[in-house]
Amino acid sequence: MTSEPRKIRWGILGPGTIAKAFAGGVAHSRTGTLAALGARNPGKSGLAENFPGARILKGYEALLVDPDVDAVYISTPHPSHAEWAIRAAEAGKHVLCEKPMGLTAFEADAMIHAARKAGTFLGEAFMYRLHPQTAKLVELVRSGAIGDVRMVKSSFGFAMPDFMPEHRLYANDLAGGGILDVGGYPVSMARLIAGAALGKPFAEPDKIVGAAHLGQSGVDEWASALLHFPSGIVAEVSCGISLAQDNVLRILGTKGRIEVADFWFASGREGGTGEIRIIRPGGEEVVEVREDRWLYAFEVDAAGEAILAGKQEFAWPGMGWADSLGNLRVLDKWRAAIGLEYEIEKPTRRVNTISGRRLRSGGATIRKREIPGLPRPASCLALGFEDFRTFSSGMILLDAYFEAGGNVFDTAYIYGSGYTETLLGQWLKNRGVREQAVVIGKGAHTPLCYPDVIGKQLTQSLDRLQTDHVDVYFMHRDDPDVPVNEFVDAMDQEVRAGRIRGPFGGSNWTKERMDEAIAYAERTGKQKPGALSNNFSLAEMLVPIWPGCVTSSSDEWKAWLTARQMPNFAWSSQGRGFFTGRAGRDQRDNEELVRVWYSEKNFGRRDRAIELANRLGKSPIHVALAYVLAQPFPSVPLIGPRTLDELEDSLQALDIALSPDDLAWLDGGSDQHPARRTG
């Protein structure tokens, strides 16, 4: 007698129309059974009828702690997808999340990060991607049924009866509008077809142009975008909640075209026959896809099969993690093109972390150290964050860094045309942690490297930062044609005005100019330069990456820094990819790596970093960062992670404790090999 295969016990988080359709899919699936429903209002009429067999639980948290629920289907409004997916992963639950996975690719990345850490499944519920009709479409494209694909046209647009401000589709607070609700369908299909034409799972556009009408509530009521792919394929996509559209997928090739009406319904919600029309100059062919299974059962079974197999994401043609991230990046750019940022994404409303909790202080993963001249301990790693252009995207990384114990933030007047400072100022005020933070400001970058620019730019920087002082200040460049005393006088003046309340110094300054500046300050009773921000890495920079850059990685520099006990806030501390698989003696495709870092001496250092990393169970970049941290002078590496995964990866360097012998061996290959040291 054989036992019946184990089924995935599903819990639905949030009742609604789409949740009811999913419940029907579970009922008609091979791998799942509906165990429970989490509802804010469990007494709402119709729940028992719409979700037969499910235990009705009060609240979403109850679903996450229920031992009889294996996986959670999230069908709440868009803004809460990230919060509950992360909480579910933390509770050890697998997650299938309604599209869009998050409001942005940054949110989706945080959700994926949580699932990866928890070892749980996370999938985005584009139900059409798992249906046999989609696989048939891909097969036809790959077989050359219409020749070479040149263009894709697709829409998903409908007309609501009227403007209804209380309805989620029009509600700004619920991230309403067409792009997030239905725009992901034509975009995902266009990316799928562009990939199929190349024999790949999907393809990413290299150019995106968008337009839309923003209605009374500020959401997009109808919108269109053009996507250009590197292969030359162009996609026209459109969507809407206030405009009915023809909703026909058209794939145009050199020998004909393919047309599919309402492709996302395939052969129907409850099964039926789907039609793929192939139109060529000689006539029309109809390819029928007969499927009796319910549409939503396909995603239930695909998720169930992945979970039972120990997989964390959908197998293709389902939307895997990279696919979901790519899709949301397109939607992000589409929204940016039309200027659509929801009120709930702005600082006044984003008062909690991405998981819906208040920011926590007291983290100790990133240890702190005393820096001469600073009134509070500074974390041993400083965070740079130039890549974010909205508060909602940047706060995810800022929160995670702070909760790990980080408190040193690297900004500059020129970064992001000032937005980096603006973002940090919003975050410090919103989170109420200015007095715990160490803010680095930089100004007077070439060509505006003059003494009188320092105060003028600092005024603008402080306004952006919403504070009256920075804790560390660097001139971003030096101008040797200007007497050094004039620069010292200008910075000392800001110290006396209370606008610099810690050490100041130079970024990309030579030791000769620093010596001269220090000597002048000592003679005249001014505050002397007490910090530096030069490149410092296990790999020595051979030529400047950018004009005016200075490296401090030579033996002469290390001796100077040690003798002076000069704090150095080191940029490009991991060699900008030299210690990753992007570099190698036979790899010469990256011009910057070859020009700046390629020497036999540096490759010897890289070889030893690889050897030590293998012993420690780490990566060479962890060893390279640990090298910078272990210097015999105050050394604070600047790190610039773009994702939570990259941040956590950098933190692995903190597990490595290197002795002076280790440093000497890594640097010069001395005979004494390092012992394994972690802690």
C-alpha cells in the first residue's frame, strides 16, 4: 500500500477576488490543499463560502504562526506585499506573492534576500507563465514560425465604470493605477518573447520610454511605453484602468505575425481551448491549445513542485527571481518616466522598515572604534550610497546598515547632483538618528576647487542634509596651485562656526600637501587636518581611476599613515572587482581593471587572497576588505553595496582577524603563511 504524496498546505493572506480565484486553483491542483485564510475581519460575510474548507483566522500574523500552514499566498494590496512576504519568510513559510512582487525592484530584492536567508520559496504569481499556451508561444517563436521577430505589441487595459477614489485601483495610498496592476503582464510577455527569439529565458530592454495620463488621485489611468532590446526588437506596451484596449498580443516577424487575445487568460480560468493565430501572406493558421485544468492550478502546482523539490524559485517558464527583478526594473523606469511616485513611498509616510517594523538601534555586527576628533564611536565600515534616486529605494539599505551597527555615512556635494545628501537628510530626520550618526561631507571638487567654494557648498549640503553640521569634512580634490594655508583657513573657519564638528582633511591629497597643511595649522593655532580619504586597497592602484585621484597603498604611504596615525576613509577598498571573477591574468575585457590594477605584483596579492579565502571558507573580496580593516592605523573602508545581499556579503569580512604577519604575507608574499584566524 503506497502512501498518498504529501501536499502543500496553503494559507491565503488577505481575502479578495484574486484570492478566491487562487483558492479555486488550489482546489483543482495536484499538489496543494487549502488550510487557512488570514483576514483582518474574520466575521465578514461570505468567507466560508468563498474559501471552502479553510480555517478562518483573525489577522495575518495568525497565519504566519500556524504550524499547519506550509506556504502563504499573499493577495493584499500592493504596498503590503514586501512586508508580509518578508515576515512570512522569517516565520519559515514559503510564499507565492501576487504581482507585482513589490512596488519596486528594490522591494522585490529585499523580499528575495529574506527568502534566500530563510531557505524558503518565493514566487511571483503571473499565472499565465505556467500555462501550456505560453510554452507553445515560445516554441513557435523559437521554431521561426514567423521568421525573425522584429516587434511585439501588447496591451492590458480596461475601463472602470467611473472614477472611484475609494477603489484600490484609483487609491494613491494603495499604489493604484494601471502600470503596477496590469502593466506587468505585457512587459513580462515582451521580455519573454524577446528572450525566446534569442533562445534565452527572457531578455532585458536597454532603452525604455514611457508616457501616461495621471488622473485626479495621481495614479496612471492609462499609460504606454516603448521598450528597445539590444537585439533590435521593439516592444509597444500599454495598460489602463480607465480605458478599454484591444488586449491582443501581436508578435511581428519577417515572415508573418502571431496574435493571441487576452493571453493572460490562456485557455480560460476554468479550462478550455486557447487560440494562437499565425498570420502569413499566404493565409492564416490557428493553433489550438486545449487544456481542461484551471488556470490558477498551474501556478499552485509549479510552486508546490518547487517547494517539494527544495527549490526556492519557479522553474522557467515561471517567473524566477532574476525575471521578476528585471520586470520590476522596467516598471520602475516606466513610472520614473511619467513622474509617478506614490505618496506612500515618500519620507513622511515611510516611517517603518521594509518589514513594517520600527528601526532598531544597538546592532553590533559592525563593530565600532574611536576616531580622534569624533565625539562618538564610528563604525569600522562606512556606507556610500550613490545609486538610489528615491527615498523608498534607498531606505532599505540605510536601515539594514544601521541595524547591523553601521553609523558612518559617506556623502558628497556632487554625488547624484545632490540627491545623495538629500536622501540621507530625509532618512536621518525620518528615523530620528542624527545624533547617533557620523556624517561625512565632501566639497570643492575639481574644477571648483577653491577656498571660497568650501563654505558656499557646505551651506547647500547642510540644507540638503537637514542638519547644522557634518561630523567629518573632506575637500574632494586638491589644487596644488592654491597655497595650502588658504584651504586650511577655510576649513578651520567652518570648525569655528560649528559647521564641522570633527576632523577635516583631504580626499585625494598627497602626503606632501597634508604635511604642509598640518605644519601650517600647528604654526598658526588652527585646527590641523586630522583625516584623509584616499584610495587604499590590498591591490595597489597603478594609475588614477579618475583624474585627480590619489592612492595610499604603497609602502611609503603605509609608513606615513602609521607614523601619523592618520585615519584614512578608504575608497575602492576592494579593488573595484579585482578580487572577484571579473579579473584574471587572461581576462582583459574590462578596460578599467586592466588599466588600473593589472600588474604581476597585484596578481600575486590576488593569488594569496584566494589561497587564504579558501582556507577560511570566505571569498577573496572578504580577505581584501579584512586587509584594509587590519591596518596599524585607523582605517575605515567605504563600501558601496547596492543590495542587501551585497551588504551582508561585505560584512563577512568582519569575521576575519589578520595579524601583522598575515598583512605582510598578503602584501608581499613573505615566507610565513598565515594561520586560520576568524573572530
